Amino acid sequence: MKPVTAPGAAALARLTASRRQRNLVACGALLGLCLLLMLLSLGAGAFAIAPGRVAEILLARLGSGPAELLDSREALVVLNIRMPRLLLGALVGAALAISGALMQGLFRNPLADPGLVGVSAGAGLAAAATIVLGDRLLVGMGMGIKLPFAALPFGAFFGGLISTLALYLIATREGRTSVATMLLAGVALGALAGSLTGLLAYISDDRQLRDLTFWSMGSLGGASWSKLSVVAPIVLPLLIAVPFLARGLNALMLGEAEAYHLGIPVQRIKALAVLLVALAVGASVAAAGVIGFVGIVVPHLIRLLIGPDHRLLLPLAAIGGAALLVGADIVARLIVIPAELPIGIVTAFIGAPFFLWLLLRRGRIAES
């Protein structure tokens, strides 16, 4: 191996500095875009509030403005209606995007998504069962009360974890998990969960059917501080824990055997990644319904900007997912004023063409 000459070392240093500067610019631009969309989200809707007025309300809430401003109707809308909706949307978007990044790193395939391994379908089935059967169970027990929202995230987690356990029982042999078998099993489990969800919709009453229909298309319309207080303590620790998998995912890009020889606990990384995806997707499904394509679009765009290094990809995917879902929620509120479009329709309108472009692009690369 030839030693690196002085000109070669200088060129390498310039390349490294250029890449670091580009990554820094990308991080700053993405964070700035996310903050701008958050500010716009607090003022967007049928009752429009100017961004300057929103900023004044936020400053007053922090104690840097006139306290009487907090008694206005604008402050009520911003702080009690749109702020929990904004925070919930940011958490759900971050969870979905970082779940997609985890699955793509685990399967070494940019087309991978939590839906491919049946996690979303399992969480959705459990959430649907909670909606349709939960109230009936309580009435049958003589309680006569409606099932609280706090039960929905736990039901979705349970469904996601059951799907994950079934996948591992099917795909793991002698301590080793086959990714191909897991993908095929995920497709089968997803189809089964979809058929059972359809059966629940068939036996539901009118109110439950409306809830299921609206929930199946995704929405942040039911956001509240109480709902946020249930979801945030689950999603935030997951978002903090996920970047610690970056080194293992980087090694898995070389292949499982190579990662094992580098000292990476491959099976532990795979199990932990799928568990975190199950929890994140379960929380997202329970809080906002089924929202697709965020886990495909965001990680791939971030990868195009900064490369495949998961040390940057995972945190930036969280920021990008938050920005995408907050932006999609703005569109959902404005496009059919005074009504509101389900946010899942907006993300599908964005994500489906992107997914087709990604398929065509990979096909052209494979042919060349």
C-alpha cells in the first residue's frame, strides 16, 4: 500500500472539510425549515393568525411580553389547540422517519419501511380492536364508560410487539435472523392483519366506523395536551435511544458477517432495532392513525444530502420527519378550508410519486 503523499493528504483534508461544511449547511437548513414550518403551523387554519402575532403570544407565554395578551382569543387557539397539535405532529413525524431509517439500515435497502415487516399492520389491528371492542368490553363488565385514549397507545404497542414476536419466531433459526424470511413473513402478517381490521370495521357501529375510517387515513385533529402527555413519554426516550445504534447500523452496511467480525453484536442490534420500530410505530398509529410514506421519503432524501452515515442520518431523519408532517398538516388544514383533509392523504400524495421515482431510478441503475 502506497503512503499518502503530501499533495494527496492535502486533497483528502480539503475533501473532508468540504464534506463537513456541506453537512453543517444541510443540518442548519433542515433545522431552520423545521422551525419555520412550526411557526407557520401555529397560525395556519380557518382562523388565521399572522406569524408576528404568534411570536408575540409565545413571548408573552414565556414571560417576555404583556400578560394580558394571553387572555385573547388568538392566544387560546395558539396555546390550547394548535400547540399540542404541532408537538404531536412533530413527534409522530420524527418517530415514523427514524423508524424508516432504522429499517432501511437493518435491511440495507432504501425501499424498506416499517409496513414491510407487518409492524404498522399489527399496531393498526390492535388499535382498531381497541376502538371497536374496548367500549363493548367495558359495557359488558357493567362499567358503562368509554375506553380512555390512554388505552389506545398500549393496545397499538401490544399489536406491534406481537407482530414482532411472530416475525422472530418465523424468521429466526439457531439464533440467526433471515432478513428475506422476515420480509416475506411481514407481508403475510400484514395481509392477515388487514383482513382482521376489515372484519372489525364490518361489525362496528356507526360511531366506531366513523372513527375507524378517519383514523385509517391519519389525522392530527384530535390532538390535545392529555393525548400528548400519553404519547410523548414513550416516543421521546425512543428518539434519544435510537442514535446509539448508529455504529452498529454503519457496520451492517458492510454485511452481517463483516459486522460480526468487527465486534458488532449483530443479533442484539437487529432485535433492538425491530423493538424500537415497533414501539415508535405503535405510538404513532395510536396517536394519529395510519400515515404512510414518511418512513421512505425522509430517510432517502436525508441520505442524498449527507450520505449514509447513520450518526447524522438518524437525528436528521427525526428533524426531517417532523418538518414533513408539520408541513403536511399545514396543507391539510388549508386546502379545503373550513374543513380539514386527512393528513394521510397529503403524505400519500407526496410519497407515492416519490416512491415510484425511487423504483424507476433503481431500475435504471440496475440496468446500467
